[in-house]
Amino acid sequence: MSHSIPVQKDADKLMSRHRLLHKGQQTKAAIVEAALGLATQIGLEGLSIGALAEVMAMSKSGVFAHFGSREELQISVIREYHHRFEQEVFFPAMQLPRGLPRLQALFINWMARTSTEIDSGCLYISGAAEFDDRPGPVRDALASSVKTWLTALHRSVLQARDEKHLSSDTDATQMSFEIHGLILALHYEARFLKSSKSLNRAKQGFEHILQRYGANSLKD
């Protein structure tokens, strides 16, 4: 019986540490959420510990304690954006059969996400404009995320060719480049030029790409 009190105290301390850790993780997630919202509006470069502290109604030191630097905050935002991109665009497409169905789903999902970002902006695109000539960890994190996604797109094109859904002489690198170009054009025309026809043109452009590489037209 004499050991029961110390054991209980140790258990209470452990539970307390777990609660604090959980609360800290929740707070950090909330900060990243707010930071992501700001970044899509004002860009990654516009993020600051001070601005975020004001939005979160926290002290600067409180925000800083979760990240340690503005740079780490920016990288955390990039990681969260990439995670959401995968959840909305990549993983749903992976549920479909390899080949053309998967490739079509990737593009449809990508278009859908781009269309929802017309008002807020795409972090991949705005980030590229901000950091294209600024070497460092933030640029590296951003470029790595984009390259990861484009590699997945390229792999899907290769699989469609292997499944004989595309011509056997399909240049997967060129086709991926053209598909990526459609998304960039869609974002530019929809967000900057306010074109109401940009979504249909992107879809039509994808159909043309498929036809040129030996596939059937995109089905609704």
C-alpha cells in the first residue's frame, strides 16, 4: 500500500503530459490552418509571426514556440497544403483502375481543386512566383511538393501507356508537361483574366491531348 501513492502521482503526471501534448498539437494545427488561409490570400512571403499572432489572438512568443522561426512556419504551411492536395486530388484517383481511368480522374480532380482556388489562389503557383529565384529551405520544400505531384502525374501517364490506353510511342514526359500547362493556363485565365470559359477550355484541351496520344475522348 505504501507504493500506491507514488505510482498514482506518476500516472497523474503522465496523463497531464499527454493532455498538454495533445493541446499543443491542437494549437499548432489551428495555427497552421490560419496560416494557410493567410498564405493563399497574401502569399507565403506575407506570412509573419506577428500577423499570425494577431489572427490567433495569441502572443508572438506563443506562436513562435510552436515553430521556432518564420521559415519553419512557411514550411509547415507548404506541408499542410500538399497534404490537402493529395487528399483531394491524388488519393481519390488512386481508387480507380490503373491507366486511363486513373489519369482522367487525376485531371478532373485537379481541375476541380483549381476551380475552387480561383478566389483564394494556388499556393504552388503563387509560391513559385515568390520563390523561383530565392534559394533556401522554403523554396526547396515548395519545389519538392510540386515535383512529388508531377512525378505522380508522369507515373500515371506511363501506366496508361503500359495498359495500352495510349499509343505505344507516347512521350510521357511531354504529355505530362502539356497537362500541367493546361492547369497553369486555367488558373491564370480564371483568376487573373476572370474568364468564365476557362474551365471548359481546359477540359477541351485535355480531350485534345488524349486524342493526340491515341486515347478516347474524356467522358463525363
